[in-house]
Amino acid sequence: MMPFGTPGDWLKSWPLAVLPHHLLSRMVRSATRWRVRWWKNLLIGRFIRHFNVDMSEAVEPSPAGYPDFNSFFTRPLKPGARPQSDQPGAITSPVDGRVSQIGGITDGRLIQAKGRNFSLVELLGGDERRAAAFQEGGFATLYLSPRDYHRIHMPCDARLVETAYIPGRLYSVAPHTTRTIPGLFTRNERLAALFETPAGPIALVLVGAIFVACMETVWEGVIQPAGKTIRVRSYPREDGRQWQFRRGDEMGRFNMGSTVILLHGPGQAEWNAELSVNQSIRIGQILGRFISAP
């Protein structure tokens, strides 16, 4: 008897585990940027039908209006499509998607799925200093499916302090793999972006996945893989590189479905008690509140 997940979960997950993740992702990245009209129209049309994508929210509602598939996939929404809360201290969802897990960080561990957890330190690249700010704090793991809007927005007012690009595999992050592959989010390629707020530190960890070898941020652009080397960049106040964000500002995007993990420090905030695992969420929806409203 398998300890975690169903037999169907294992049948879906492990064949993908042995594939050449990065090679396949580079091939998909190339194919989704081809500007051959019949090709991109075919991909976009089939995708919309298969995933029942609502194009009425998009700035460009016509599938034919996109130069390539990736432009369609990362399409912007009309102004006002995702209104933000004006409640002081609100922490809003940075993405459209589903709540994979949400709760507290206990003894330096986060829940991945029922019966599985993973290390905060490993998630943040093995750096105890980086992780210290979030020990015994809280986390929300938010899963984006292929049909979801794929831009990422700030959950609160904050200033960028540091980023850490952490190389890794590109396993699928679909629910069946989170139930079966141990330490999934500490094994996949990811970018940890750390911010300061008046109420304390927060982090947004962008987790790559199969066919998602291309994450972007508004301050760096496309995140280029760096082999097996962790790449850290600091943004101190003194050097003039100020990246100050307001709640709802765009901070990055994925080029296929993936996961964002939102972290806050201990005693800093509390999650909305009405949220539950597998619940659908949208950008601007309140996930929690800072205990001391900034």
C-alpha cells in the first residue's frame, strides 16, 4: 500500500519524474513563441476550448489578436477586473488559483499535502539567515492551473529587499504530484523574493514547474537559469535601486501553470479562518490581515 496519494496519483507523477525537464521546457518555450499564424491560432483556440478560458476579462478578447501563444497565456486583464480591498492591513491574494495549503510554519516545516511537509530553510535555498524571519510564522501555498491568469500581484504594500534564484528540477506542481513527490517545492527551480512592510517581512516564492522554465519579474525581466548556483541579489535602500510596491501592483508572471508560496513572520498576521484547502481564489481577495495594521 502506497503511503501517500492514490495509485492514480503515482501513475501520473512518476513517469513525468524521469523526463528531461529542462530540455522539454526549452522546447515548449520555443514552440509557444512561434509567430506562425496558423500555429499560434491553433494552440490558442484549442487551449481556450479545452480549459474554458474566459476571454471577456482580457484587454484583448480576440484570440487572433495575440502574436504568439505566450502573449495570450500571459495576457493582461482589463482595468478593474481584479479590484483590491481598501481595508487597512489586508493581505490579498497575489494570484488567481486555488489554495493548496495554508497555515502556520511549525518547527521550521510547512505542509505540502496530507502526511507530507517540507523545510522552510530548504525552500529558501538553505540559508538559515533568510529563513529566520519566517520561523513560526505563516504560509499560504497557492496553485495556478493552466487556465488561470498568470500574472502575479503584490498582496500588500512592500519594498523589495532581496531575491534568491534557486536552481532545481521542474516537476509538475499539480495536486497529484504534491501528494506523491516528497519535498517537491524544495526540489523545483524557484525564485524567492523577500520584502519589508511596516508590519514585518513577507516573501513570495515563485516555484517553477514542468514547461515553466521561464519566470519573470518586473525588476529583472526573464529569470535566466544559473546552472547549479544559487544567485542572490540585494536591494538596499542606500544604493538607490528602490522597488517600492503598492498592494495590487504587478510583480511578475509565469509562462505556464505553477505555484506561489506566500510567507509572513511570527506574530505578524493571521489568515482568514474561512479559507480552506482547494478553495478557489482570485487576485484581490483577502487571504488574511496584519495583526498590527500598517
